[in-house]
Amino acid sequence: MNEHATKAAAFIKDEARTDWHDESLWFVRSKRDKAAHSIPEWEQLRELASQIKDHTLAHLDEYLEAFEAKAQENGVTVHWAADAGEHNRIVYRILSEHKAHRIVKSKSMLTEECGLNEYLEEKDLEVIDTDLGERIIQLREEPPSHIVMPAIHLKKEEVGELFHQKLQTEKGATDPKYLTEAARQHLRHSFLKADAAITGVNFAIAETGGVVVCTNEGNADMGTHLAPLQIHCMGIEKILPKAEHLGVFTRLLARSATGQPSTIFTSHHHKAKKGGAMHIVIVDNGRTTQLGRPDFRNSLKCIRCGACMNTCPIYRRSGGHSYDSTVPGPIGSILTPGIDLKKYSGLPFASTLCGSCSDVCPVKIDIHEQLYKWRQIIAEEGHLPAVKKQSMAIAGSVLSRPGWYKAAGKSARWLTRWLPRPLVYNPLNTWGRDRELPESPKQSFQEWYHKNRPAS
């Protein structure tokens, strides 16, 4: 059994939580559908966004250089990091130069990917995540389970108990308003004493040299406005050519993520505030390698809305932590094998290939097709489990020989009717533990067709 299947099985043991998790995410997916249907030109927006991303990725080097030049014109210091380690060292060097010891950070999947929090904490710096969901999981000392709703796997009762232990709220309190206010008061002290603010980047505009940060809580703005030092960390794929392109993506982003018309705050940062300093760290960390893979280049179009997770029947019923990767769900399953094929070889199989992820993707990434292509590569590279490899070889032999196929079908129909149940449904048979075979038909379709086809 692969790592995802093992962790998914542990998640599913709590049937009530699994059902609640599934329903919660499907509710968000339903909101996305209503928001999309309210825009007559929705499909044209998706196509336009996809084309803008295609063009940008084809000229990525030019736009990144243009962005750097314009940002430097604005007085911003730009840094380049080849990988996660270099990104972390650059951020630490900037903080050290400014003698910053207390950092407030808004949600950033890139810094999660790079392990920045752990790196800075090892250097005895205080790092406080200021998104409510991120702060909850930071207090629980666990990674996010969703890229937009990092604590979606938790119930309000669990958050209430956590806050009682960590923030001294009333025991047994579960009112979301009360708990949110407690978090607000707790985080206010961090904002007021922060030496530096770190944010992720949703979009970077080559034409202006500015970065755009989208939030619903205003925490990124609080950090960057109050702290004397602001650091924005972005992957190379976040670039857009012109400011006029931004509106296409902001119309798609929130509607795809949570069903909102727009995020509450869409903040533009072009230069440091008076007396402050602004730094941008541009990170590769495997993205150039992905760009060089024709079959998987489209994955770099991702704007991190999470729509593919909200719709995925596997993700909804297995939880984000079962993927054991920074970005879980369908999009994570096509990104992470490119980082470590052996470690993440199970993820492309954590899918039904139903195509729902591709249907809801605002930038039209062919996610389910890429999942299938990764499966082929994993098989070619020899990373399939021995049992699966052998069973697929047998299936290939049977399916390629019509006579064998007919005989196998007849045998299977007979066996499923007469085979004693304990031979199929027993603790040693992984398949039989979780599934029930449907009743077999008495004849195959081919047999039925030959018997009932009209006379010629």
C-alpha cells in the first residue's frame, strides 16, 4: 500500500469527520458553481487567462527580467533563489541585516514549500503566521491541509479546545465569533511589535514591477504597513505581463476558490513606505525543470485557488494531510512527482481520472490528463509496486487477446456467483475489505448482442 493510501485509510476511519469534510468542501464547490454561472463570459475568461499564461510561460525569462528592472527602478531590492535552501538563506540574511527578530507572516505556499518557518525558528527568530487558519495549524504544529483553507480538516470544537490551551479562552467555547475575536486580540500584539513582515505573492506585474497580495483578513496589509521591513516571496510562475491582465485573474481567483466575487483585500505593493525597506525574493525551486517538460508545463499556470481540491472525490474523502506534500490534491499530484518521482509516485494514482479538476480549473490546466501521463512515466521508471506491475502485465496479456478475454469474462461471471464470500471478503484481501462486487450479469454484452441483433 502506498503512503497516500495508508494515510487516507487512517483519515477515513473517522467516518463522521470524513462525511463532514466531504460535505464542507462540496459546499464550497457549489458556491464556486453559482459564482461562475453568474458571469455570462466565464468560459471566455478562463480561455483568456489560459492564453495569457501560455504566452507568459513562453516568454518567462523576458518578463522576469523586465519585472526586476522595473522593481529596482521603484527602489525595491530583488533577489533570485535557485532552490528552497537559497531562498531561506536570503530571507535570513535580509532579516539579519535589519536586525529583525520578530516576524509576522501572511499565508504563502511558497514559504511552506521551502520550510521557511522551521529554518528561521532554528535561528532563534519568532515567526507568527497571521492568517487565522494558518495560526491555528501553527499552534497545532502541523502543516496546512488545503492551500486556501488550511484548517478545513478541523471542527470548531477542536479549535475551541486548542485556543483554551494556548490562548486561555473559556473552556468549551465553540462560538466562531468569540474564537475569531480571541485570535484577533492575540495577533494584534504580534503585529504591533513585529520587526518584519513576510508575505506570499499572488501575482507580479512585469510592466509595473509591483506585486499583488490577495487576502480576506487584511493581515498581510497589517504586517506590511506596521513593520519597517517587508519581504515578498514569489515563485517565478507568478508573473503577468501587464497591469491590464490582472483583472482577468482577480475575477477568476476568488470565485474559483470560495465563490466570492473578489477577495476582500487585493493589495498592490510597488515600493517601500517612507523610512522602510521592501525586498522581493524570486524563487525557482524546480519550476524551470517543470517548464522544460512539454507534457507538464501547463501545471505552472496554477493560481492556487484550490478549486480542484474542492471538487476532487478523492481529496474530499481522504484529507489534505494524506498527500504528504505542500500542495495536496490533484494539482499537487502533478507538481510533486516532478520534484521527487520515487517519493510521490503514489499521488498520480490518488485520482479517479474523472476530469472534474480540469473542468473547474480557472486557467484550464489539463490536470487529469497530466495525472495519466505521470502514471505512464512512473510505470516506465519502475516505481510501480510489484503486485500492481504483475497484475497490469497479466491484464495486458488478457486484454490484448480476444479469446482469453472472452474466457476470462465467462470465468469471472461464474466465480462471482459461486465463489464463497470469505475467499473475497477477508482481512488478507485489501480490495475486498473496502468494496462489494456488484451482481454479475448472466451473459456478456457481446453474447447479448449476438443473440439480439437484427437480422441483416
